[in-house]
Amino acid sequence: MEELELIKKCREGNRKAQCELYRKYSPLLFGICLRYSSSREAAEDILQESFLKIFASIDGYEGTGSFEGWMRRIAVNTAITCYHQNLKHEHHEDVDDYAQTIASQEPNFDSLEFTHEELLGVVNSLPDGYRMVFNMFAVEGFKHREIAEMLNIDINTSKTQFMRARMIVMRRLEELKKTHGK
Amino acid sequence: MTTPEDLYREKFSGYSPEPPQELWNGIDRRLSWRRFFTFNPRTINIYYAAAALGAAAYLGYQLPDKHSDIPGIAAPMEVADVYEPINPVAGHTPTHATPLSGTITPIREFHDETSTRAEADSDNHAHSGPTASTSQSGIIAEHQPDDSANSTADRQEPIRENSNTRESLSDPKKNKDIKVRWGSQGFAAALEAETENGDLSYLWDLGDGGKAVGKKVSHRYAKPGDYRVRLVAFSAAGNFSDTVYQDITIKGTTYSITFPNALVATTSAAAFAPKGNIQELTKYRLTVYNRNGMEVFSTTDPLQGWHGYYHGDRVPKGVYAYRAACQFLNGEQTSYSGSITIFWEENNNLIIHP
């Protein structure tokens, strides 16, 4: 089924089309959700909410841009909403992370060295705020100004959190490298 | 040199792990209600049909009595309900003369003098104003005198099947022809849609402003005349609609009875009893009162007359009041009231004064 046809039928509430759309795009969006959440269960919740939003607002897709990009943006926004909702529950930072990352050297990593699961494990272990900023800046390519607006934080907070998140990620990747070397 | 951000961007570009299979079930379940209310040309007809039924109910259509199997006759008002003695005396039981003949028995068929129906002229309707609401059917009584038990047997109003004017929106291939069967008794009419399709809904415009819903309806008209009934039948799915016109004639009633205004109090002469269409009476109650309002005679048999006696003695000479509540075969209810002067006959002379 062509993508436009699929979208049209989803707008009509066609169950078969909705199922097909889910089958087609859920792996991609699940990959995004996994990066933005601290656990797999949380990622599944975000994915479910994302698809409900997609089907609810599919009429709002004007067909001008990439449909995949539109859905990715919804998944990221859902993750941000989820982050805001959980902000009051999980707000802790490990002070030791800063002390050790300041002295780190500029890294050089080979993407073949790490599996997806290892990289996810690293990013999932970041404090929520750091993980959001790191994902949005490093992977999604948002600017700090956009991140500050979306997360409702100061632009300098966004920059600081990214630098700190980056240091933590580097340190843990180096630890992983050492583990691999052994 | 590969920085962490480059590493992640490269590694997670197009990263597509398979989500758990059961995740879709949760999404599907939560989408089911949304799907139900989503605009869909294929299901919108159901909404139209539901809205039409809702509007019909709101505008005051009434569902017909589904338990009725008697066409055309309104539920009769009990004579006892409309009739109250002017001044009943507690504990008093009037003396009844021996019934001359006949009994009142319940029946389930109705008779009418109107055995044929004039062809309705579509330009000659009698459009009376809005009338009584859709009536309910019920059991009434038929008077069957012993000496003329079969006198009304051949006067039953036939149920008709007439050719009718039709405006059809339907696909002729669907074979959903609808006919209107109807019958009338007096002011009451019964109508029924005849079709092989059992899944249709029916709206009736009864021609006098009255409306009804249902496959089988009955209605009481206020005035005699010709009426054009419009039946709209449609399927719940909205894919079938048909409008049928049927001209019907309401003949009303011509029944009446009369009472004498004077009587000689004697058992050998004629009694105080109604004359006229007494064979068409289905319910009847006659009560006579003296000048003090005391009940001196009461009967429910139109053939049972009053001879001017009370407790075995001639009543005093003078003027007595009477009241008779009647219901005829066509369902019409009437009450008669008046006065009767009682004479005594002595030595071949009529005596009115003491």
C-alpha cells in the first residue's frame, strides 16, 4: 500500500491501515523511544503514546514534509512530555560523574567497537535531563535554543547539561573500551 | 576522530529494533472508540438513520401498541368510568327486572355498515385539523341478542389491499415492494405495512396531522372524510428508502338511539327502553333516578326495559331522570340523558296527579 493511500485510510479510521502503519514504522520510532527513556518499559509506554498521538492527529499532517520525519518529531515530543511528567519523580545526579569527567581527554571512538545495546545502556544511565539534551543535540540535531524552548529550560542550562552528559558518556565509553580490551 | 555525538548519530541513524508484539494490541484497543466516531462514508448512513429515529422520537411520534391484535378500534373507555350516578345512595341495590333477552359478550371482531370503500380522490381530501393521538386497541363487547344473533355477522369491514401511489428511491432490483393494508371502523383506522423485508423502520403521516411509528399502527380520526396516508419506510443501514401513499376513507358514525319521554307504570305494557341502533351497542348502562337523586333502576342490557317499578312496587307518579352511557361497534361513545314522566293507569285512565 502506498504511503499516501495508507495515510488516507488511517484518517478514515481503517484498522487494517493503522496496523500496517504501525508495523512499518514502529521499529524506527521504538529506536528513538529507547534512547529517550531510562528503561525498555518506559520506551514502550512512549511508543504507545506516540502512535495514539499519530493516529489522533494524522489529519494535521499536511503532506508537505516527510511523513517519517513528522512521526519522529511526534515521538520526540512525546518523550519530552513524558520527561516533564516524570521530572518531579526522578531528579538526581551523581556528583562523582563531574569530578572524573573534567579530566577526560578528547576521545576517539570507533563505531564498530560498540553494540547498540552498549550505547543505549550508556545513554539510558544518564540523568533524565542530561539524556534528553544529549539525544536532542547529538542525535536529533536540535539547536540549544530549540532544546531550551522544548524542555522549558534556559539555553545555558541546555549547553551545560549537554557538556556534562557528553563527559559522562565519554568516560563510560572509555570504560567499555577497556572492558573490551581485556 | 569520532566524538560521542558522531558515534551516536552514526550508530542510531536508522536504528530500528522490533517492539514487543503485544504493544499493538494496547494501541488497537485504545483506538477502537476513536475509530467508531471517525467520519467514514461507509458508516455515516447508520448515523443518519439513528438521527432520524431520534428526531422522530423527539417530535412526538408514539410507538404503537405492539400487543394489540385488534385492528382499527381504539381502546374503549369503560362505561363505568364515564358514568357516575347523580346522587348514589350507599348500600342501595336497585331492583332489576328480568332481562328480556340477550347478553353482553366480549368479541374480537368488529362490524360496520361500511362494507365498501369509495375510491379515494386525491384532490378531495378532507383535511381536518390535528386530532386525537394514536389510539390503542382493546376488547369491546358485542351485543348478541338471542333472536338475532347473526344479524351483524355479514357486516364486517374488510381489510383492504389497494394499489397505491409510490415514490420510490429504491433500487428496483432489491425487491423490497411495500404495500399498505388498512381497515377502518367508525373513526378508527388500522394500517399495516406489508413487505417481505423485515428490517425496515416505518414512519406514518396519517393525513390529519397525526404521526405514528411502527409497522402496524392504529389511529382515531376526529372527523369523517378521505385522508391520504403517507408511509416512509427505510432500512437502518440507510441504503433503502421508500415512500408509499394510500388514500383511506373514514366514514365516522351514524348510530343513535332514542328514549321515550313517558311511561305507564305497568308490567304488562311497553317498558322504558332505547330504540334505534341498539343492535350496534357494545357497551351500555342505563340508570333512572327519582326527583331526590336516588337510583330506582339500572341495567347494562339495552333490551331490558324499566316498567316503572321499584322493589316490586310501582314508583310514584311524576318525572324521573335518566342517563344512558353507550358505546357502539365503531368505538364511538355517547351518553344520553333526559327525563321521563311516569303515569299510572287506573280504570283505563292515565293518572299523573295523585
